[in-house]
Amino acid sequence: MEETFKFLKENTKVNFVSTINGDKPSCRPFGDPILFDDKIYVITNKQKNVSKQIAKNNNVCIVAYDNENWIRINCQLIDDSNNVEAKKAVINEFDWAIEAGYTLDNPDFQVLYIANADSTIYNEDGEIIANYKF
């Protein structure tokens, strides 16, 4: 898990999360994850389509590229929005969080953690460098 988090947090600026929208794939950029309570968390807003898609089917694929290697994470995103401590960790991590509306009193502030992950890092030739399951 630590290697996956490092790749997403330190090696790349943007991670792309793919969901299912009806019967079609949908992909969008996500920002930095955080590490909290031995889990990798991402955030979004419950009013966004991505949140609604994850609520229907929480199996997602996360892909990122660091100009040399790339990662593919097939996983589930688990809604943990009732976890006040996880939300506090997000607010403490990002100085822009409160200004962006990620406040403890905002019912649309959603935190999700990666579970049942199969994380594979590849080189530019598509060869597997590392594989992690967590």
C-alpha cells in the first residue's frame, strides 16, 4: 500500500479515476490522495456524478503516469463519510480544503478509501515492475 500511495502522491500530480456511468466508462482527474489510518483516501463532493456512479458501483480503476512509469489500480472505493477523523485529516492536509467547501458541516464532503486493491506499476514498455494487493 505504501508504494501505491507514494506513486500517487509523490510521483504524479493527477490521478485518473474511471467509473461506470450506466453502461459506459467515465474517467476524470482526481487530485492528491491522503494516507490516514493505514488507508489511502480520496475526496469528492456527493453532488458530483462521480459520487453517484460510485454509489451505484464502487468498482473503479485508477491510473496515473509519472513521465516514466505508470500505475493501474483496480479497486473499490468505500464511502467513509461518517468518519469525522478522516475528514479532519483531509482538512489538515490541504490548506485549500476549507475554502473549497470541504468542511465538517458540509454534508456533501465525501471521503472514500481504496479497498480490495490490485495495484500494478508498469514501465514505459508495459512490463510489470511491481504488483501489490491490499
